[in-house]
Amino acid sequence: MSVEREILNSSQVVAVVGLSPKSDRPSYQVASYLKEQGYRIIPVNPRAKEILGELCYPNLGSIPEPVDVVDIFRRSEEVPDIVEEAIKIGAKAVWMQEGVINKEAAAQAREAGLLVVMDKCMLKEHRKLQT
């Protein structure tokens, strides 16, 4: 089984780091799609109060419930700090969206026992599983 399939099939709660409140942004479109597919979306954006009808959190550490996968829509150089937070909160997986690549952070996440996907779109991978 691919890592993508394993994450998508075993996860319920997706924290979306860098989720934009703007509906024309890829992060919004991906999160909206995942929510429609039955995933629980937790927006992580320090500049928003609510996105997609869900309470927004300033960072992963402030989320008061367990997170299965951390979906990252941030610049590649910001990934190491997010991965450290993901490890601290006990997330099971880290998913870096298309164009987000940080090999060192990916290695750190794997060493901590997290599943890792890099440079792939969660929406596109989910759609592949539906066909």
C-alpha cells in the first residue's frame, strides 16, 4: 500500500497549516474538498478566527484534540518548525503539498515514526483512490 493511500484511509482529522480564508487559494480548495469527503478539518492560521466554518488555531500546539495528519501549505523553509510541532502533538503523518519540499524535515519526521508525503496534493491523491 502506498504511503498516500495509508494516510488517506487511516486518517480522520487533518490540521491544515497555512489554510487561507480566500476561496480561490489552493489550500482552501483542498481543505474544502477534504471536508466534503468526510475528513475533520482543523485550520491553522494565526491571522484568521474561522475558516470553512471551523475554529482556526494559531499553531499546531494550540489544537485541543488529537490530529492524524498535518497538511502543510507553507514555504519549504518553514517546514522544519511545523514538523517539530507535528511530532510534539503526536500527529501520525505529515503531508507537504505540491511544491513543498524539505528533505531534512521529512527525515526528521520519519525518524520520529511519522508517515511522510512530500510534493504531492492531498486532493489529487484522494481523487486517484476514488477511481
